[in-house]
Amino acid sequence: MAKTIQVRVDDDLKDNADSLFASLGLDTSTAVRMFLVAAMEAGGIPFNVMRGNNRDAAISELLARQKAGARFYTDDETRQMLRSIITESGV
């Protein structure tokens, strides 16, 4: 059984997000489902949540992860993995 999530957002944000996701071959509902699946896989928010715009700290963290051997995926690889996860989970 599917459940519905309703979220109120600014008109500009919704229009811009719709355009962005369409350019990626997605609709907004699928993008939200992808976020929820990624959050479940990560056990939390699937990206860093920080106060302000601390770009230097984010870059330092990424460089440290790269030096530790972390694998970074291309946009296409990431989309393919997320599509596979969504398909396998029946979302």
C-alpha cells in the first residue's frame, strides 16, 4: 500500500526543482522517493547538514575521504545505482 506525502514549498522552488529533475530524466515524486531510499541506506540525512556555507570544511572532508580510499561516482553511476535501489525495493 502506498502512502502520500504532502509538502508545501515556494512556487519558484517547486518549478526549479521540477525543471532540474526533468533534465535528469526524473519527476519530482521519483526524486523524493530516491531521497527517502538514500536516507534509509545512510541511516540519516544522506548529505552533510551544516550551518552556514562552510565550503572549505566540505572540501576538506571530501579530500580526506578520497585519501582514505573512498570511491567517488559519476552522476550517471549515481543515478543508475539509485534507480537499481528503487527498482529492487519496489518503491
